[in-house]
Amino acid sequence: MAEKPHTLDSVVSRDRLVAALRRNLALGAGSEWRSYDPWDLLLSPSAHRLPQLSPLAARVVIQLGRRSGLGLRRLLRVSPHEEPKALADFLQAAVILGSAGESWPDEYISALSARLRHRAVVTPLGKAWGNSFPYASRFIAVPANEPNIYTTTAACQALLDDYEYAGPEESLAAAALGTRYILRELGSFRFGENSWLRYFAGTDAPIVNVQASTSSLFARIGGIQSDDELLEAADRAAQTVITSQHDDGSWTYSVDGRGDFIDGFHTGFTLQGLVEYAALRARGDSVAVETSVAAGYAYFKEHLLTEEGHPRGFADGAESRDGQTLAQAIQTLVVCSDGADTTPAERIWRLADDELRRARFVSLRWSVAPFALATALLARTLPDS
């Protein structure tokens, strides 16, 4: 990875980033890795069965929850909960800093890895992870802990990080079982001219960003295990992403007309997944991947960042201070620039840090853990102060 010199234009120091990550991990540990979530109102005893009874009513309640705070959750008896995606992000952040020479994150790694493995749902052929709350959208209505490709992919990547850093075979085994679940149990379907990996079991929604993220996972574990089937599946998923890209470099959330929006953090997921895939899987069509990433990154910078360099929620829309959007913008800028120019990411990082310090509603899954991972990725590119 290219190393960026610490210039006068730099906005934050590596020491400040490391100190923030210490706070983030201490916050997670101090709350026993539990918090509320913007999407968790269906955990209320009076609402948890709504996804099965009335998906539309469930969606209304979820939107209400996104716009409300602690008071309503306490009134409706929603309890803080531990989320696998938060554990995965925290684990990856700790490993990244440990790999960069910091020793203090080691105290968190073993415990986070064990917690993440414990949160797995055992399936007929493997293991998988989902959200700890019921959920409903235009695509699906599911109960709590229903496995999905997005959370399972994140968990597997974090466990592979743990395995490669600390060596526990149980983390590699769990990641292999998670990958088997995605490939064998979620499976794939045809839409248009492409093969698509399923987001949830039994659903055929052609959602773009998870194809990219999973192409990275398949390429990574396929390389570790010398598994040609996984490597071929990685290639198919990446090809689906490339051929689903619009001429202007953008990707919509899905390609079936139900998710025609273009937003910042899902575009970031897509770009990051392709970049990681390309780094792991050098093939004859690597030029196509590089061209796709270049076009997507150009679109991201032009349409999903403001003139001041702040992230937008949606293409050409208003600036967003949403925790997930801020964190993924940092990750996207760092990963797509290969660390060559981190100043734009540093500026967003300072904005995100200020927002998190002022926040009255703190969600580990949605804000703190993604910010911790973004902080670790950014810190890795900066020299010691």
C-alpha cells in the first residue's frame, strides 16, 4: 500500500486516530457490546410480530424508530442488544491496529472473536449471522436473528482477520462454515443475464452491493483453502457487479426496479468489495475490474460528496451526517485511493468524530463500530506522529 507523507494539509494525526479507537472500543466493552439501533423498534414486545402480521405496518414502525430516540424505546420496552455486525467491525478494527504495530488492541481481539463465533446461527450445512432484531423492507420481512448474506460476509471477513493475525483455527472453521452457508444454503438465482447471490433465504432480490462484498470474501477464503469453486463464485459475483454498472459509473441498490436509488454507503460497499476482490484475484479481466472501480469512484466523488467534500446521503442530494454514511465514506476514500491521499478522508473523519461525540443516540452497529473500522483503516495509512 502506498504510504502518504504527513503533510501540512493533514487534518488529523495518527495519535488522535488511535486515541479515538481506544475510546470506541472502551465504549463497546463498557456497554458489554450492547446498544440500541436506529432500526430496532420491532424488538418491542408489542411490535415484534408485525413483520409476519403486516409487513407494511412493520415498515411504518421501523421508520418511526429511525426518527425517535431513547425515550420511545424505553417506553416500548426495547432492550439494548448485541449485534454481530458491530462485533465484526470492532474485531476488524482491533486486528488492523494490532497488525500496524499497536499492542493494546490485543486485549479485545480474543473476546470479540469468541463473541462473534458464539452469535452464529447453526444451519443444516454451515453457520450464519443476522441482525438481532426483526426487520421489514420492500424486499423482505424477517424475524430477529434471520441470517443474511451481508452480516454473514462481515462476520466471516472479521474471523479471517482474527485467524490470519492470531491463528485460532476455530475462527477459520467458522468463516468456512459461513461461506458454505452463503454458497450452499442461500445459493443463487438468475436475473437478466447474471447469477445473483441471495440476500436472505428464499428471496430473489438482485441487490448489487452484497455481490461485491461477497466476491471479496469468496476470493479470500478460496485462496486460503485453494478452493476453485469459491474462486469461480467470486469471479461470477464480481462480473455481476461490473455488468450491472450504469454508463455514468453508478450502481443502483438493486436492478429490478424496487431499489432504484443511488446512495453513499451502499456505493461505498460496492467499491470497497471490488477493490478487495481485485487485490486478491488477479485474472485476465482485471482491467475490467479496474475500469469499473475507476468509473464508480469518479461517480462517488462527483455525485456522493458535496463541494466541501462531505458525504451525501443520496446522489446529488443533501449532505448527510448519518453515522453509517460518514464511516463508509472514510473507508471508501481510503481504500479506493490506496492511501495515496488521505486528506479528504481525514476531513470527513474529523466531522464524524465530532458528530459521534455530540450524539445523544449512540448505536454500536450503525455508528460506533463502522467508525472504529474506518478509523483503523485511516490510521494504518498515516505514519507515527
